[in-house]
Amino acid sequence: MLNKFAYLLGKDKQVQMTFVLLLAVFCLTVFLKNVNNVQERLLAQLQTQKNLVLRIPELQKQQVFAPLSDISLSGIIFNIEASVAIINNSIVKAGDQVGPNTKVVSIKSDAVVLNDGVKDFELKLPE
């Protein structure tokens, strides 16, 4: 049967055009179905992100911040490659936690940059 179809396809222009048209419609249908699947996934991701953005105020209210008065900087050993600081009588480096929501971002020669989960702030050495 396949040989007869190939023979007819080779002989008749109208059969050739019909075959090409059907093949194009099939390919277009498959392509559009894939585009629709990708579109649905992207819309689901966007909805998830939108829900998270809408929850930011609620999440910020729930966050418990350590008061700055509970964090004390008593020393810094500054080295371009590996600086450390003494915060609350503990030796810390960049990336360490110094409170429930507070992390050391960087250590400068005269200050330590901390992040409280929302914004960065500097803790300077006492004078």
C-alpha cells in the first residue's frame, strides 16, 4: 500500500499538494499545542510569583528582627582575603549569622555590613 501511495504521490500534482497541505496542518497543530503548553507553564509561574509579591507585606510583618541594641561590634581584623569581626563576643566572617534574621554581608576596616533579611546596615566600631 505504501508503494502505491508513493506512486500516486509522485504522479498526481493535486495529491502532492493535498499531502503537503495536510502535513503542514499537522505540524502547525503540534507546534500550537506545544506553544499552548509552554504558555500555560509560564502563566502558572507568573501567578506563583504574583502571589509571593502580594504576600511581601504580610511576610514582613511576621518577620522578627533582632534589635540593633542586641548586636555589639567589639573588634575587626581586616584582611583583603579573609576579614573577621567580633560581634556579641563571637568571631564571625562574611556569610555568618549573628542573629535569627541577621547575616554578615561584608567586613570593612572600620565597620561590618549586616543584613536583617530586608536591608543592609552598617555596624561601626565604637570610638
